[in-house]
Amino acid sequence: MAAEETPIVRLEDYRPTDYSIETVELDFRLAPEATEVRSRLRLAPRPGTPAGTPLALDGDGLVLKSLAMDGAALPAEAFAATPDRLTIHAPPARPFDLEVVTRLDPSANTTLMGLYISNGIYATQCEAEGFRRITYFLDRPDVLAVYTTRIEARADEAPVLLSNGNLVEAGAIPGTDRHFAVWHDPFPKPSYLFALVGGNLAAVHDRFRTMSGRDVRLAIYCEPGKEERCRYAMDALKRSMRWDEERFGREYDLDVFNIVAVSDFNMGAMENKGLNVFNDKYVLVDPETGTDQDYAGVETVIAHEYFHNWTGNRITCRDWFQLCLKEGLTVFRDQEFTSDMRSRPVKRIADVVALRQHQFPEDAGPLAHPPRPTTYREINNFYTATVYEKGAEICRMLQTVLGRHGFRAGMDLYFERHDGDAATIEDFIACFADATGTDLSQFSLWYHQAGTPTLHAEHAYDPDRQRLTLRLQQDLPETPDRRPKHAMHVPVAFGLVGPDGQDLSFRRAEGARVDDGIIHLTTGSAEITFDGVTARPVPSLLRGFSAPVRLRSDVSRDDRLFLIGHDPDPFSRWEAAQSIGLEFLRAGTAAVRAGRRPEFDGRFAEELGRLAANDELDPAFRALALMLPSEGDVAQAIGSDVDPDAIHEARLALQSAIGETIAEIVSEAAARNAPAPAYSPDAGQAGRRALAHAAWSLGIAGGLIGSEDMLSRYRDAGNLTDRLAALRLAAHHRLGCADEALSAFYEQYRGNALVLDKWLMVQATIPAHDTVDRVRNLMRHPAFSMKTPNRVYALLRSFATANPVGFNRADGAGFRLIADVIAEIDPHNPSVAARLATAFRSFAMLEPARRAAAQAALSDLSARPNLSRDVGDILLRTLEG
Ligand code: B3K
Ligand code: ZN
């Protein structure tokens, strides 16, 4: 079916099911090619369902083996079965049992949705609509049932058998080589949270005593031999459990909590009740094979999936339009956890960098959608940066608007009122409104309006009247839904920085509600006057990035240079540097295109040098401040007729100018702050390493560090983080030693797929035109496989999303490469293919030649027969936009 003909699912069509499912008893007989699934459902018509209303269960590619109602086989005329639907024409008007037997071939399941085999391990992935690939069911999140799962398998093939909930029974099946386990999950849940795992797995075990004194048995399962690499994840899990008790009063509810790491997984991990299944990339780390970034990633994802136990599982979503009810909120919770575990300002900056890199471009392009969308063709395509990251920003703003105390009161009410429910965004917001007596109707617009608002700010100071006037205006862009937009509630955290770097006080503010350092902009524009301001202030606006907007302010360059050195808010110091960097990069790009040499105001580098040398500041913060806006940020800021090569050249020029001025200062600062020799992944050490890498980068740019120096840094590296940083710099700056370092790295880590992913990624992101050819060659390398998502993401997604020069090659070779790959992957894994296809989302802002080349690649791709609904939907929206 062509994507245009795929039916559109609409929020307005939502209605509850005619039948409820109270209990589900599943019986799996695992065999690689012929797994039998017997499912006994206790169904009942919901009150008001007219007698004889047909029951239609969802399926996806299923083979029905038998069907019985209340213990008797159903006659053929009583039902209709296709691979995608099972309809019982006239079920009884009372509760009844339905027993459905289906037959699956997990070994042939390459989609990694439903039941599949990863490296010999049986695993499931059911969110969003994978359960229907296992058995016929009302496969939607508002049908909550209690599950009992029996699993049977050959004992040698799958000695470990796991499912949701608590283990009830297990044993050998006498007279056979088989054994079984029975799991019972007392908490009603939707089918997307079902999970089963079977295989030859090793584990690390631990315990956690909850706040009320219950003991929970914890286990992390992995392939035998990798147990030691699970230790950090276990530590992160225990810290997450404690944190959720302390910060949100949430206690874990089952007797066991299991995590399984598998090597074939479409995304990061999955929060199945009591049995989280993880991409092994987010579990396995040790000093030999994990970078600082990997450790941080494990900590975040372990926490995120654990936090879903309350925000997602105990309270789930009524329908998939409400996805950000669980995802946005859970990302916010994991961000807060990380802030408490590590450095709050550093975490905030990292999150804003990620938001700008992923969500802003999405929001500015053809795939833009509100955090709570109202239509979709394929729900898998809505696990987006907007749902996750912007969803989290909305929760953060809610906390800013209500204060921490009010926010917690709203969360408490949410848990109290909706525990056990399938809820909506409206339910969520109502809890905060009710708990604090606040009208949040305007605030809720954040969930319903797509696009990143631009916040314009102008200011004037009148020394005679000691008055600052601040004009704010919000502009809401047009988005693909073409809906008229209404002014939103934008919380603008601010300070008026005085000449000594301290915030000035003011006597009175008029023109908008101003309290606790927040201007509440609720109108399209506002003129706010601050009286009693005794000296000329520099307005520091949007502190902590208090709203996900693009700020365009008239604060002069001189004043922003001052803020880099003086703003009391660390985020705003960083942001002041970013904004100057961006201004230079835009002007530099225009200069390159006009055939001129870009020129820069040297005071910027001097200011950065002072900041880098300031040992009172966290090294991690200094490293972030030295990081220029990315090429993607610059492209976004330019917005149309974008030439990625010119941006790259301008950025190199700015890096050299800065490097020539301050490389030595930064390198001395890094030396003074060098981490202790014994590797530890903690945030303090990681920050010191990041500062050293910033010094290396500036050293190369400034001509201080050459190929030989870089090679010795590579050789001397005592840990993977340093080694990888040296490798990346050598390769990306095309130093003479690059090939030698790349071969050495490959030899050292040969056989360790997760580490070799980094080797693939470094090469895929070399900013050069011939990287396309390198990537094509690497696709034939033994370290690569088109069947494993992690490999595809490492080589191909990083090429398409993190290599603007290579991907956007003017002759279209980069676009054609990725289009070919999408076509190759789509038949076996549509989710991965569709994720890759989103790399084209910003093609319309390219200069005409590149835009035409991208359009041609997309048109060719969309003309191919039998594209999946996933890829078809992305292509259709991308081309329509
Ligand atoms: N909820 C899952 C994502 C499922 C994606 C399905 N296509 C992981 C997470 O957000 O925690
Ligand atoms: Zn999640």
C-alpha cells in the first residue's frame, strides 16, 4: 500500500474497547523456528456494549493454529481470521474465555518487534504494537490485564526463562530435556509492557531494601563472560531506586527487578514491567571498553527505564497520542536524577545541546509535530525528540512555573489519583492545576502547538529614572499542520547583572507577572519596566534555558562578552559564549561564500581563555564553554540556502583563530587539572578529561599539536576515553597519523563489537567529501552488519546525521548512499530504516543544487515498490513539507 493510502489514526476517533480483558494466561513452547503460543483470555463486554457486538483482535503476520471459546472449539462460521485480525462475529453478552493458539518463527523475525532471537537469546519487544506479532489481542495501551506467563524450552538451549512479575514456579519436565517457569505479574498492564526472555544467560545479583523495608532481588542478565561489565549498571540501578524514593516518594513494587542485555535491539531499552530489556550498549561498561560518555549513558538509561515503573507502567497512556505523558515526564525525571548525581549546570548544558541538535531541527522541518500529536500513520515514527526532549522541557517549565514544591504536590496527586489508570495529558495537567489552584489552560498549549517559538528581546536603560525597559515578543512559526497559533506561557528566568557581576535588585516590575526571578510572558508581547535599578544592567535572559525557545536579543556583543565572564548563572555564561560563536560562524560562512577570509573579534578568544584558566570553575563546564556551536546549529540559524561546506570552513577558521590565541592557556589549565592516573568514570574525572580534549582540539587548530604529538597522545592514553578522543582528532583533522591510529585501534579492539562501533563512527563522521566512499567500503568490513541496529547506527546514522559535509555532498552521493541503505534495510527492519530516513528532514533548507539532489534521492526511494508503512510515512511527510 502506498503511504498516501495508509489509514490515518486520529485522536478524535478514540473510544474505549467494547470488551475488556481481565486476565491473560500465556503458555510459550519455545523453539527457534516453531514456537507455539497458547493464550487464554478472560474477556467481558464492557457495560453498555450491545449484545452480539463483534470482537476484533489485532494481529500482525500471525498464523492461527486453533481457537476455542469456553473450552470448546469455535466453529468456522463463528469467526474470521487473517494474519492481521481475528474477528469473533457474535461473542456472548457475558464474561467468557477465549483460547487462541498461534505459531511463530522467532528465528526468521528480523524486525526485532514481537518475539525474536538475538545471538541465541529469545527476547521480545512489544511497544508500541509488537504484542500483536505474538498473539491476537486488543493490542492498545488502555486494555489493562493481569498476566500469568508459563514458558517452556529445552533446558540446554534456554536455561534461563524470564517474564514479567514474580516467579511462581519452575522445574524440569520429567522424562524430557525440557524445563519450564511460571511468572505472575499482579499489576494490571497493557500488552506493550509484556516481555519474555529465554536463553543461556549469566547474571550479577544484588538486593535493594525499599523505603518501607521490603527486600527486592535485583539481577542483570547478559551473555556469559560479560558479568563484570554489568556492575556499573547495577550500581546505577540501586541509586535510581533510592533517588525515586527520596525525590518523588516512589517505591518499587515487585519482589524482583530483572534487566537483560541483548545485542540486537532497535532502540536504547524497554521498560517492561519487572523485566527491562536493554540494548547491551546501555548496560555493558568497564574501564577497558567504556568511555566516560558510555558510563553516563548507562546511568541515564538504567534510571530512565526504572523510573518508567511509575511514570509509564503504574500509570500508563490511554492511547499512543499520549506518548509524551510517559516519555517526556520520564526523561525529565532521568535528567533530574543525573543532575543530582553529577553536576546540575553541566547536565543542563548537555541537555540543551542535545535539544538543539535533535529537537529544534525536527520542529523546524517537515516532520514537526506537537508533543501531543492528533494524527499518525505509523506510531513507531513518533518516538521523537519532540515527544521525549520537548516533552521533558514542558515538565521542567511546569516545575519552573509552579515551583519545586507545587510541582511535587502535583506529582503526588497524579500518582494518587491515577495509579492503575491509562491516563491522558489532560489528566496530568489537571493534577497540577488542582494541587496548586493554578489555571494551566494556557500553559497546556505547549503540548498542542508544534514549532519552536522565537523570543525577541529588546531593552533600554534610563539612568535618570533608574528604569530598565524590557520588550519581549514571542513569535510562533508556521508548522506542517498549518494551525493558527496562540500565545503561550513562556517562563523567562532572568537576572539584571550589574557592573560588578552581581544581580541588581529592583523595586518594582510592571507589564507582566514577575516573581522569583521569572518573567511570565503570557501575551504575544509585553513591555516590562523595572524601577529602582541603580546602575546600567546587562539583562541575562532565559537563565537555565527556562523555556525551549530561540532567543533573539539586542544585548550587545560587549555585554555578552561581559556575561561570559560574569553572569552568576553558569548556563547563561555558556550561552553568552555560544551566541557570540554563532554570530561569528554565520558571518564567517557568508564571508567564505563570498570568497573572503572570515575575520573574528579577538576579544572572544581572550574571554574564553580567561574562563578556561579559571580554576574555580568546574573543568567539565570549561570544556563545554570552549565547544563552538555545531555545524548543525549554524545551519539551523542560517535557515535557508545552506552550504554545509562553507559552514565547515568557517568553523575551522574560527577554531584556528581561537586556538592560535588560547591553545597554550587551555593546555596549561588542562595540565593543572589532570585527573588522577587510575581511571574512574565519575563526573569529576570525566570533566578533567573533557578539558584536556578541548585543549588537544585547540592545539591542533592553533598549530601547536601536530601528527606526531597526536600519535603519542593516542599511544599514551591510559583509558578508552582518551584513546578515542585522540583517534577522533587525528582522523577528523586528517593528520598523517590517522591511518596508523585507526589500524591500531582496530587491532586492539578486534572482536569487541561495541567498541568497534566507535571506530566505525569516527570514520563515518570524518568531515570530507570522500567519506561517502569510505563508508561504502566499511559496509563490507567484517566489523559491520546491516542486520544489527547498533552497527547501522554507528556507521550509517552517524554519517547521515553527524557528518554535514559528507552526507550533503553537492553531487548527491551521500544522499544516494543513505537512500540505498534505507531500501536495503526496510524489508527486514522497517523501524531502523525509518529512523535513518529522518536524516533527510532538513533537506529543504539546503542551497538549490543540494536540495534538488536530496529531493531526487527521496523521490527515487519513494517510488520503490513495497516500502514499509514506517518508511513510507516518513518519506511522504518529508516530501510534502
Ligand atoms: N519506551 C521505549 C521505547 C519504545 C520504542 C518503540 N518503537 C523506551 C523508552 O523510552 O524508555
Ligand atoms: Zn522512555
